[in-house]
Amino acid sequence: SHLRFSLPIRVPLIHVHTVAMSVVGLVVLAALLVEALAGSKGSPCKGAIERLGSSEGGWEIRTADDRLDGPFVVYSIGLADDTSFDEEILERFEKAEVYGFDPTPTSKAYVQRRIKRGALPRDRFLLSFRSALVPRVAQWILSQRRKLVKISCPKKGVFRVLREDSLFLTSKQTIEVDFLDLKAMIHKCGHDRSPDVLKMDIERWEFDVFEKLIEDGDVLKSTSQLLVEWHHRFFEEGVGRTLKLLKKLDDEFGFKVIAHTRDYQETTLLRVDK
């Protein structure tokens, strides 16, 4: 298997011919190495970790989490054309509710087909086709009264995923997106706390989003697990930025990396009480 499990965090195996490690990345990597060598007494992260969903769209999740025994909420942000993870969550856990977010036309068509076929039960899978998490680069667009933002969405490529450069492309094809921060998203869903499980695959916007979440401090206070795809391969200093955010999530919130792909592009983090 290409997955490696870490308690609480392991130094990533990154091939130098595929990713250029930045100076920041080296500094953070050195800090993580010191921490790893120091070791930890016992492991608060023990428990069953399973992959739910397909090989492409699935995610590692700690199914032994006590929070999943009763009713719990999942925010699945970035659905694209694979909801196998969401479907298996709903099949395995009768008391789970999944809130899906993806404004792209391709995803909308795909999800509607899955709902029609009964793969996503209407009473426990709630969908927002217009909402997306707001990155820092888009904040200047928004007024104090949030409104729909019309952005470019050319048929080639971007109709499948909403990238950060979608804000600046020019195209006759456009979509309207309601950019929300996580607090506003929680409010829109009628919740009074953050989701128990937050799954995020938002095509390079995760860096800006998590930097803001860390600044806000208590937004993630009720979240038990984070499932994040990091797109550091697209940035010169992306590796260092990823490692820095992972360390902050650990230091400030107690989120430990419990599963990750070889290159750390997909990570599962579990909140552990300090």
C-alpha cells in the first residue's frame, strides 16, 4: 500500500526529482525530524483507520472515533465527479449526515445523477451547488453583504474543478459562486458548531483557507477529523507551506497526522486532547 501511518507525525518521503524543497520546507522538516526523534510516550491515536470510497475519491478515516458512534456531521467540500467516500459514510453510519459543497457544473450534473439513482439519500445528503470556501485572494471581491460572484469557468478543465485562477480567467462561460468562510458555511447549514469531520479538496485554495482558520482560532473547536488534499506540487514553496500548516494544526489545535500518502498530498488528521 502507498499509505503510511504516523503517530503522531512522520517525516514525509518526498522525491527530490518531483518536488523542490524550499528553505522554509527544510526548516519545518528539520523541526518535525527533531520531534519525531524525541518520540512520544504511548499513542493517543490508536484505533481502526480505514479507507472509505474508491481508490481515486476515497479517504482514510479513523472509524473507531467515538464521535462517529452517535449522530455526526460531515462537510464534504469539493466533490468533483466522485462521491464514493460520501456514499460509504452514509451506508456505514446510519446516523451520519453529509453536507456537500461544489459549485462546478460537472459536479452538479454528476451528483444529481447519483441522487437520482439512490446512491445519495436525499434526507441525509444535503447539497449546495453555489457555495465555496473563500480563499484570501477572493476576499477583496466580497462586500460586507456577501453576494454571488460571477467567475470564469471555461469548458476545458475548470468545469471539473474550481481552481484559484478561475477568479482571473476571462471566458464567455461563467458560474456564480457564493464565497463563504467556514463560519458562514456553518451558519448557512443551520449548525451552531463546526462539523465533526471536515473533508476538503479545493484545488490549491486549501493553503489560504487553513491559514485563515488558524488565525480565527476557535472555528474548528468541534471538529474531530480533518481530511485534506494539499496541492503543494503546484507551488515552488508548496511543500514547506504544507508542513508549516500541519505543524501549526498540531501545535495549536492538537491535530495529529494519522494517515497520509507517500508525498503528503492527502492527509488525515485526528484531534487529540493535549
